[in-house]
Amino acid sequence: MNYLENLLAEQIPTSEETKKLGEISSTIIQKINDICKADNINASCTEVGSVSKNTNLKSSDIDIFVTFDKSYSVDYIEKKGLEIGHRVLENGTEKYAEHPYVSGYVMGIKVDVVPAFKISEGEKIVSTVDRTPLHTLYVNSNTDEAMVHDIRLLKVFMKSINVYGSEISRSGFSGYLCELLIIHFKNFDRLMGYMANLRGKLIVPENTEDKFSEPVIIIDPVDPSRNAGAAVSEENLSRLKLASKLYMAGREDILNHTPRINKNRGTHIMVFVVKKPDIIDDIIYPQAVRLKNRIWDILHNNGFMPVASEIYVGSDIEILIECELGMLPGTKVHMGPPVESNESIKFIDVWNSNARLMRGPYILKNRVYVDVRTEQRDMEGIIRKELKNSDIGKNLNELKDEIKIINGEDTDLEVVRKFFSKYLFNS
């Protein structure tokens, strides 16, 4: 048994967990069907997701879709979907994706109740979630017991190299992509061999016309106009290629390597922390990236020379930026116009009468320069001043004054751990 089989053995649901998931799902589905019948609603209930396909790992969620007839309006199914969700999930909370839905816990298991429109294969969707029940039917119709095992093995492998999950903060391979890849390549080892030798994009089926711009093109069999792999980043495709090479070469030592951490870098590391608003990560994560980019630009433009960064989004948004300098020098060189320019005399006049002039004006090669006193030298003051007039996103703009700035060497925040442990497959 190789190391992956050992990992899989630890992550396959026990018979007790499988029984519990089935009982919870059956009970909720029966309750929803009874509600629809009693209220004369033309809708039915179905379980989707990995549990419904038996491809789930331990601690999986249950996804229940209430599929409404297409004669209803979007407003109607959203309103009724929330109403039904709250009736079957005590203390359920409303969450928002393309449609609002209700999420809650039953006997410690997370359950989502999601409204959608009922469609048949080839029928035009109203919203993207409408395809999901068809995905379940397709996978269940095209897998056997051996393939289900290899789908789980692929999920464990992708988790181990940190490329599993389609959320925007991960940009990796979803569970559905794992299922499609095993269905196409028939087994795990054949997929590994293909990926180990792949050059360029991953395209499935291989003869598909390359009409998409993304690095991973996996045609959705229930909707051939859709690239199911559109969310996967080039970086995560590269990780999968390299990990497949290492697997085929038997290099478990590299795949399971623990990186050496050295914090004595001779640089200046700052962490910017703000409470994460109570909205889904797919909405807040792009704003966190925007905030990171804005801080980076401020540091770069003011001469702090940023060299690396990291983001972690949990209960807080944590942004780490490493700079060559933590404090600006008291004097900086300011470049003026070429001596041939008509602006050169104006530049000399302006700086000759400026109290910040420390040296010059003087000439280097074909330009006029001056050395000037730095007005503000500390990083925190400059960042807070320039962030005031910066647009960092709808949900973060109102939290600018609450951003804490911490010396990275004085904290053990998750973003610091993530930064210093960066390695091939754990970044």
C-alpha cells in the first residue's frame, strides 16, 4: 500500500458516518417533498454533491437542491427556497451565491438547501446551479466502484498538494473536476502518467477545439458550451504537473517534504489585519487582494521596495508584505528634467527656494537632480495617509480605520506561518 492509499484510508467515511449522512438526507428530502405537496408547489427535491455520488471524504456536507418548474419566476423560487430551507433547518442562516440559500447543521452535519430550476440535459439553464443535479446523474451513470475509489484517491492527492477546491481564494480543482478526470482517463495511474508528460494546457477531451483562454479546459458533458475547468489557475495546473512527475518517479520524499523555515531574512515584514466582513469568501477575497495590491503600490511608490507578499482569509483578513526597508532614509534623490528641456530652469528655481533641499541642484549625465529631505519616513503613517483616498472595495472601504499594522517578527498569525512555510505544494 503506497502513501496515498494510507492517506485515503484515513479519509474515507466510516460506515457509521455514511449511514448518518444517508438518514439525515432522506429525512430532509422527505420533509421538503411533503412541504411542496402540501403547499401545491411544482418542485421536487434531490441530493447533489459528493455524498450523493459516494465520492465524498470524511466530514462532507450535504447539499439538497429544491428544483422548481421553470414556469416560476426567479423571485418566486428564491423566496420559496428560503422559506423551505428555514422550515427544515432549525437555526439555519441565509447565505448568498447566485441564489440565496439556507445553511444549517443537523446532528453536527452541515446542510445546504439550495433553490434551482428543474432542467433536462441539453435544456437552456436559467442559472448556473441548475446544472448541478445533471452533474450528479452524469457521474453516477458513468462510474463504477473502482472509479469511485480512484476519484477519492485523486481528491486526497490534490488535497495533499494544495490544489483542491474551486473557491476563488484557491483557484483549484473542484470535486466535479476530479470526477470528470477519472471518468475520462479511467483510473488514477493513467491520469498521473498523462499529467507527468503534459506540455501546455490541460484539455479534456484532448481533441477539443482550444476556444477557451484558460489554462485548464475540461468540457462539461452536460453543457458542452461550458469550460468546467475555468477556475483553475496556471499555478495550480503547474503544481499538478510537477506532483504527477514526482508520483510517477516514486519521489514521495519531495511530495511529503517539510520545508526548512528560516526567519532571519534581513528584511522588514509587516502584517495588515482587519476583521473579515460577514460575507462569503468569493466576494471578500477579491477585495482583500485589492487591498494587498494597493498597499504594495503605496510601499513601492514611496521607496520601501516591497519584495514579497502573502494573504490569509479566516475570521480576519491578514496581509503580509515584506520590504527591503522598514523606514525611509532622511534624504532621497529627486530626478529633474533633462538639461535640454525648457523645464530645467523652472526646476532649478523651484528647488533653490524649497526648504526641503538638502543638496544641489546638480547634474548627472544629461539631467538635473536634487537631494531632498524626506517629509514622512515611517511606513505606517504613509500607508494610513494614502489609504484614506483609496478605493479598496465596497465592503472594506468602511473598515480602513480599523486596519491594524503589526511587525511580522512579533506575531504568529496564520499569514506569517503560511509565508515562512511556502514550499512547492503548500503555498
